[in-house]
Amino acid sequence: MKLYFMRHGEASDDAPSDELRPLTEKGRERIQNAAKVLKKINVSLDYVYASPRVRARQTADIVAKVLGNEVEIRDEVNFHFDVDRLKHLLIDKSEESHILFVGHNPSMSELLQAMTGANVNLKTGAVARVDLYPPAIRGAQLKWLISPRIFDSLA
């Protein structure tokens, strides 16, 4: 499996609650750049899962539109995304699946560390690709990590 972990883009603090915080204009632009680069490097997805929080949904929608996918909102990708929640989402997926998860820190970075052993701090708008060989979740390989600045330069 090829798993992509993306932290939502830059979000506004001007919202009635944390769940409703939208992407800023800069956040939308950077995610658009990330999506263009993912397309340029031939990332192809079978599934796109996003946290129900507005900023994660908006991030996933931008990427999915560019890559030609639909987004499925899943609470498992919300705060507290962990190995058990990941296993639940992967239970019926083939070993050839390519899946994007759009969520939040610190859980995304903690999950990457639990899976790969890599100490990663996923910045807003960054994407990490992990190769997973089921059924083992731990011992997965971190193949690459692209920061928002790199996406901006490549776009």
C-alpha cells in the first residue's frame, strides 16, 4: 500500500469553533500548489479520507479535485488518528491501494512515528508518503516528505 498523510492547510483563527475553522487564502493557494505537484509526480489515489473539520475537508477537496477523486469524511482521521483507527480504515483495502489521509497534528506526526520510527513534524500542507506491507503497520517505510515551501517552488 502507498499511504499519503497530509496535514490540512493554513487555517483561520476567525471562526465560532475549532471545528469550523476554514483555510485562509494563503492556505488554499498552498494546497492548490501541493495538488498540482502531486499530479506532476503522478500520484494517483484510490481513496481520499478527510477529518470532518472544515479545514481538513477543504484541503482534501482541493487535492481530490485536481487528482480526480471523491472525498470521504471519516471521523477516524480527526484528532486522535492512531494505529487502531488506521487499521480500521485499511481493513478491506487491497495491498495495491493508494490512500490519502487529510488530518491534524499532533496525531498525524505521532502516527507516522509509530508506523515508521521517523521523528516527523508534519507542517501545515505537508505530505508524507509511507509504503506499508500489510498486515504489519509498524515497520512501514517513510519514502518521502514534501514541505509546503517545496510544493510552492515546484508548482
